Amino acid sequence: MARYTAKDVEDFMKEKMPGCPRKHREKIVRRVSTRKWQGCTLGNAVGICSHNYIRHRLTDYETWLNRHK
């Protein structure tokens, strides 16, 4: 299982996602760097956490989900 350091994750995000605001980047970095990743590259891990963060924190996803139960 792989672990990615916060520095590696942050450097990756700064290079590949330069428009990501610092406050969001810091939260995503924390999520990626505190997990063990099985079979995931750094890019995949960042993509998974970014996608989930955006869906759950920056949209009305939870509201929509609860409406359609």
C-alpha cells in the first residue's frame, strides 16, 4: 500500500491543478496524505479525493440525494 506525503500531494496539485484555491487544496492534501492507497497512483488518489471533496462540499449533492430517497 502506498502513502503519499503532504508535500508530494501539494507539489502535485500545484503543478496539475494550479487554479485550485489554497483552502480547498489544503483539505484535499490532508485527505490524500492521511490514507493508505492500494493500487492507486498519486494522480488517481488526488483525483478520487478531489472529486469527492467537490461533490460533497461544493455542490448541493447531499440535498439532492436526500430529496430523491
